[in-house]
Amino acid sequence: MLALLVVSVAGCPKARTDFNQGRKAQDLQDYDAAFEYYQKALKSDPGNAEYQIKFNQARFDACELHIKNGLKLRERGDVENAASEFQKARMEGGSRRSSARQFGEFWTPVGP
């Protein structure tokens, strides 16, 4: 019983490790890795509000980055990689409406 109490008070050590790895990745602006680490931490401790907040922030940041990358690639005429970036943004779901809009406009001609 005492061991159970200690674990519940201290939290899940694996979740904290994943959370700390997520912070490091986010500091390096590696938003995809941060998203994955925070997701693992949240899965281990779903009631942790701090984990939820950082997970949502990393999801948004990763989605936004993929949309920006997709737009740049599209402007350069690299339609295959642009589509891949828009799809990544859509899969991460940070901004479904924006990524869906960009993906829908993907086939609109670029340039004069």
C-alpha cells in the first residue's frame, strides 16, 4: 500500500522522462519529436494537466511548421513534397481546418 502511495504522489517516472525529452525537443524546435514525447507522457499519465498543455502546444507548433513548409515547397513547384507536408499537418491535427484548406488549395495553380 505504501509503494502505491509513493508512486501516485511521485507520478510515473517514465512519463516524466518522456515529458523532459519533449521539452528538450521543443527547445530545439523539433516539434515532431516533442509531439511524440508529450504524447507518450500523456498516455502514461492522462490526468496531468501540464502534459496536456505541452502536448497541445507541440501539436499546434508541428502542424504550423508543416503547413509553412508545404506552402514554401508548393511555391517552388515541389508539389510532391508539399503534399507530404500538408498531409503531416493534417495527421497531427493541430489545425485541421487550416491544413485541410491548404491541402484543398494545393492543386490551385501558382504563379502568374
